[in-house]
Amino acid sequence: MLKIVVDRLKEHCLAIDEKLDPVFMDINEDELKFSFPIEIHGFASITADYFVLKLNIKTFVLMPCTICNKLTKVKIIVHDFTYTEDLANVKGPSIDCSIPLREGILLELPLFAECDDMCKERKNINHYLSKESTISQKMNFPFADLHLK
């Protein structure tokens, strides 16, 4: 969980260099596991009317390989994650940034993962995959022969 005391930010920026326990992600699924620490580096500050959080995030997630379906370790990197909140909406002395942090990480999950950057089982499905040349032969390019002066 990432809670920041807002009153401490009135004078200066707060540098953040933490490793968070992935429990705050609250993901309990067989095909998506956050088991590794979440590293965050950045700062929190206050402008005239807004709380600003700017972070770089790095972690790993376990998700199934799209080829062999075994859980594989996938690196997640979020560059320049920025969260702002109107100070009028901040109730109490601190602000909990774990929900926007969670959403920022989940938005960076890849749609597909493959173990070891090239699954060893890939050779078993190659004959099901189309070659690029056969795909382009089947496509219609209506303006391919158009010559402009």
C-alpha cells in the first residue's frame, strides 16, 4: 500500500524509492499471479491545487504462455506513471495511491506472453501458422496499380 501524508509535501517534494509487497494488487487468479516485489521510483509533490505523483514502476507477473500454457515470468515496466488528485477531494491527512498504482500496472499487462521469449513448444504449432507471403497474396490492394502524376 502506498499512503502519502499530504501535509509533509507543502514545503518540498517527497522522493519515493520503495519496494512494495504485491498483496495490495488483490489479484487471486490461477492465470495471473503477482508474487514479486513492485519497485517504484519517483516523487510526490503538491502544486497550487493538486497532489501529483510521478513514478517509474518495475515488477514481474506470472501469466500463462500462449503456446504451452505454463506459467511464465513476464517483466512489467511502467515509465512516467502520473497520477493527480484535486486537493479539494483529499479527505484526511494522507492520500492512498495504491488503487491508481494498481490500475497503472494492470493496464501495462501484455495480451500475450511467451516463455523464454521463444517457447520450445512453438515448433509444434508452426504448421498452423500462416506465412506472411500467403497472407499478402490473399489480401486485396485496390490502389496498388494507381500511378499519380
